[in-house]
Amino acid sequence: MRKQANGSGLKKLKEKYTQELQELNKSKPKDKGDEGLLENLARLNAQLGVSRDSLVCPLSDTADYQKELQSRLSDLKGELKAKTTEIERLGPDLKAKSKAVDAIDSKVDKLETTVNAADDGVFKAFCKEIKVASIREYEDVQLKMMSEENEKMAEFVVQQNRIGHQYVSSSRVTERGL
């Protein structure tokens, strides 16, 4: 409703400015004031076009558009109901599997604790000698050092290859120059 009022208001303004423009054209030659009116007229025409476009319904008839929306709403409600039913059907199975996973995680934690205790007993003297809390800490440090060493070695090989290629290229240039 507001858009219609806005559209009719724009039409009235357009007619007013058009009439003023025609009167000015009759009475005197164009000047700066006329350009302002022309700009206002162009702006109002653009606003009128936008207002008309926003009033146009995607379907030719509003009743058809409402029917289409109702149909889409019904389809979405049906889809929601199907998903809800599926969730309700799978809920107990999900809970049972979740409990089974929790039980397995608990067993794994217990086994890990047992293995760690056994490792600590076996490597106790070694850990005291190298002043680390546990063998796992030592392994973590060693793994990090090995990873860094491998990375540096890869960088070294790339640099070595680059220098080798530069040497070969410069040798070829030198041979051609002789």
C-alpha cells in the first residue's frame, strides 16, 4: 500500500516538474536552473521505475502467488516432518552407539594408562639419566628434532640443486662465449 502511495506521489512530482519544464522552455532559453530541473526529472523517472518494478508480483495474479507460497510452505512442512520422524527413529540407535563409543574410549584410556605406567617403569633409569619426566616426553622432543632436521635437510638439497643448475647454466654461457 505504501509503495502505491509512493508511486503515485512520484507520478505527481514528475508531472509537476514536466509542466514547469515546459513552461520554462516556452519563456526563456535554457540555463543552469533548467539543468537542475532536468536532473530532478531524470531522478524522479528512475525512482518511478524502481517503484513500479517493486510493485510487480512474480506471478501475474496475487492469488496465484499466494497459492504458490502455500504449496512451497506445505512442501517444507512435509520435509520437516520427515526429518523429525527420521531423527526420532535414529535417536535410540544413536544413543546406544554413543554409549558404546564412550565405553570403548574409557577402555582405551585405561589401557593407555597401563602402557604408560609400564613404559615409565622400564625407562625410569634412562629418564633419570637424561633428566626428562617420562619416555613420552623424550620421544616428543626427539620427534620434533628429527622433523626439524629433515626439514633443514630438504632445504639444503633444494639449495644444492639450485646452485648446481646455476653452475651448469653459467658453464654453458662461458662455453658459448669462447
